[in-house]
Amino acid sequence: MKAPNVFLLLLITVFSIFQSVQSQDESGETTPFISSLELRPFNNNSYVTQSGSLMLVSRVYFPPTDPTPSFIRYDEDIHDRIWAPYSDDKTMSLSTNLPVDTNNLYNVPQLAMKTALIPTNASQTLNLGWTLNDITAQSYIYMHFAEIQNLQANEIREFDITYNGGLRWFSFFRPEKLSLTTMFNPKAVSSSNGIFNFSFAMTGNSTLPPLINALEIYKVLDFLQLETDQNEVSAMMNIKNTYGLSRKISWQGDVCAPLFYRWEGLNCSYPDSDPPFVISLNLTASGLTGTITPEISKLTKLRELDLSKNDLSGEIPAFFADMKLLTFINLSGNPKLNRTVPGSLQQRIESKSLTLLL
Ligand SMILES: *[C@@H]1O[C@H](CO)[C@@H](O)[C@H](O)[C@H]1NC(C)=O
Ligand SMILES: *[C@@H]1O[C@H](CO)[C@@H](O)[C@H](O)[C@H]1NC(C)=O
Ligand SMILES: *[C@@H]1O[C@H](CO)[C@@H](O)[C@H](O)[C@H]1NC(C)=O
Ligand SMILES: *[C@@H]1O[C@H](CO)[C@@H](O)[C@H](O)[C@H]1NC(C)=O
Ligand SMILES: *[C@@H]1O[C@H](CO)[C@@H](O)[C@H](O)[C@H]1NC(C)=O
Ligand SMILES: *[C@@H]1O[C@H](CO)[C@@H](O)[C@H](O)[C@H]1NC(C)=O
Ligand SMILES: *[C@@H]1O[C@H](CO)[C@@H](O)[C@H](O)[C@H]1NC(C)=O
Ligand SMILES: *[C@@H]1O[C@H](CO)[C@@H](O)[C@H](O)[C@H]1NC(C)=O
């Protein structure tokens, strides 16, 4: 038998991340970390996006409000999704004790499928709406249905699903008896004002109001940011090691990306489709000793370099003159440094393409 294709759904122990981010806020000295990571297999054809990744906006089911319903999660949901109860004053909940066949790609938990939302007034449409803060957001919506009432021979439950004032979603839909059907949009949708307003309306032949058992809303996250250029990363690692900087500043992970976790004391440029690179390096008052390392010359797109207020010794390197984009160097406050300026560097200073502070 052929094994099913699976991809891994990453579930991060939120508590440990939260804890470590907090401790970073308090002391400024620690780095966020993950202390456990749980992976659960998932069929790779289930939540498919044309680009980027999917971020959960909402995942709800519709239980009766009495007794107070709770969240559904593992191990009622074998995929470890968390389903929140939802109700409002225009709707009511149906329930069944019979098992629902939930065996499709989504394996919606039994507990969620055994209840369903219908309009309180059976002759009105069922409306479900939400707003995405980001109006440009691309969205994927998964609706899960099963007929959970025992229909008489003359009863029909059939409805049309439209959204935002008439856009067609599905027509003449009849939920299958005690069996899960999932409806979703294969292409991402967006809404010009961020509002999504779905209407479920009985068709002319229907004798029963529309129903829905569970709903999932995702938005697309595009990770456009690439990782820092590898030559730059290795130069920065060498600079870090040369000056023993690991205990003084927290330089971990990628150098420039993500922006929020960029290494301290430097700035980067983020071209649209190329990896980011370092454009300024500021190691003022960082306790640097020894000579100026040639690793700096490997940061080929560096524009500004501040090495002031350290204890650097040796000579001012001539390679600065060859760093075409470098326009500013501050070496002041390094009393042991040999202040002789190499000829090539002197030329750049005189042609005003570079400022050197000693
Ligand atoms: C799922 O995985 C199979 C095999 O790796 C691949 O051929 C298929 O394109 C994947 N489907 C999606 C939607 O990524
Ligand atoms: C139900 O909705 C219909 C159509 O909108 C309306 O005529 C009727 O009065 C409503 N019934 C109740 C009990 O609110
Ligand atoms: C959603 O659509 C229904 C019917 O089209 C309408 O009555 C309702 O006011 C709309 N709700 C919002 C929040 O736009
Ligand atoms: C009702 O069902 C019949 C038979 O399937 C179909 O021909 C007719 O168009 C339907 N009417 C409405 C109003 O949906
Ligand atoms: C980083 O560089 C960019 C581009 O030159 C500039 O707009 C931004 O203000 C700089 N940020 C910092 C923190 O220096
Ligand atoms: C380097 O950082 C220090 C403070 O951390 C700041 O005072 C100085 O202006 C920065 N140097 C440059 C060239 O921006
Ligand atoms: C250069 O560094 C010295 C010592 O930190 C500082 O006083 C001076 O303001 C810096 N000059 C510039 C232009 O950043
Ligand atoms: C500084 O460097 C120059 C050029 O290499 C050298 O000639 C000079 O002797 C050095 N001065 C000291 C005090 O080491």
C-alpha cells in the first residue's frame, strides 16, 4: 500500500515562546527560544495555498450554549486544531447523538460535526460575517457540513451560499446525511473593505433552513523576506568570533532577517528579490581589542562603519579604500591605533568620497 503524502503541521508550545520573549523584554539579554515542538502529520492536499503560508483567523463550531461549551482540541481533533464555540442571537444550534462520518481530508472532530448552526427563524437566511483588519489580505475559507437531522421523505434541505451581497460561493447545496462535506475556495479571495459577509439562503424547493457545522478562516502570509547573503553571514560570524562579541551582544539567528530580529548595531538593505545585505555596522564602545579585522572588507556593500571608543591597535587597513560604497568610518577613541592613513585611503578622503574620523 502506498503511504499517504503528509506534510507536518508545526505546533509550537506557545507557553515557552511567550515566556522567553517576556524575559527578553525584562532584561534585554536573553534570546527567544523554543523548548518543545510537536509535529502532527497532515495530508498535504488539505489546506493548500497558491502562495505563502496560511495563518489562522478563526476556527469555530456551533454547539448549544447550555451547558457552556468548551474548546475542542487534541485528542478529540487528531490533527490538534483548536475549535472555538460560536453562537449569536440570530441563530440556534442543532445536535445529534449519531456518529458522523468525518473521513475526508479534514477529519473535522466528531464533537464539532455533531452540532450545527441554523437561523432561529427558519424562514430567514443564515448570515455569518467577519472582518479582516488587513484589507489586502488574501483569504481561504473552509466550511464543513453534514446533515444531522433525520429528514422525512418530503423534507429537503437545500441552500445557496453567497457572499458580500451576491457573489456566488455554492448553489443548490444539500448536506449529506451524517457525512462530512467540506467546501472551500481553491483560489484565495479578498474583500475591498476587509468584510466578509456570507449568506446561506434556502432554495425554492427547500423545506428546511440552511445549516453549517464548522467554519475555518485563514489568511495568506507571504514570507517575502529572504535570508541574508551567505558571504555576509560568514563575515559577520568571523567578526563576532574575532572580537569575542558573543557575551556582550546577542547576535544569533540570521543577520538581517527577519527585520524585527536583525542583529543589534547594524542596518541592512532589503532588495525586492535578492537576499538582504549589511549596509552599516556600528560597534562603538564594544570593547574591541586587537587589529581591525580584514573580515570587514567582505561586507562589500557597507556604507558606514563606526568602530569608535574601543581599544583597537595596529594600522588603519588599506582595504577600506577598496570598499567602493563605504563613505563613513569613525575610528576616534581608539588611543592605541596607529593613525597613519594609507595612501589609497588618503586619496578617497581627498576626493571626498569617504569621511574618516580619527
Ligand atoms: C503533495 O505531495 C505530493 C508528493 O510529494 C506532490 O506530488 C503533490 O504535488 C503535493 N501536493 C500539494 C498540494 O502540495
Ligand atoms: C420570521 O421571518 C419571517 C420572514 O422574514 C417573518 O415574516 C416572521 O415574522 C419571522 N418570525 C418570527 C417569529 O420572528
Ligand atoms: C450581510 O448580508 C446580509 C444579507 O445580504 C445583510 O442583511 C447584512 O446586513 C449584511 N451584514 C453586514 C455586516 O454587512
Ligand atoms: C425544484 O426542483 C426541480 C426538480 O429538481 C427543479 O426543476 C426546479 O428548478 C427547482 N426549483 C427551484 C425553485 O429551485
Ligand atoms: C536603515 O537603513 C535604511 C535604508 O537606508 C534607513 O531608511 C533606516 O532608517 C535605517 N535604520 C536604522 C535603524 O538606522
Ligand atoms: C553608533 O551607535 C551609537 C549608540 O549606540 C550612536 O551614538 C552613534 O551615533 C552610532 N554611530 C553612527 C555612525 O550612527
Ligand atoms: C565618532 O565617534 C566619537 C566617539 O564615539 C563621537 O564623539 C563622534 O560624535 C562620532 N562622530 C560621528 C560623526 O558619528
Ligand atoms: C604606523 O604605521 C606606519 C605605516 O605602516 C609605520 O611606518 C609607522 O612606524 C607606524 N607607527 C608606529 C608608532 O608604530
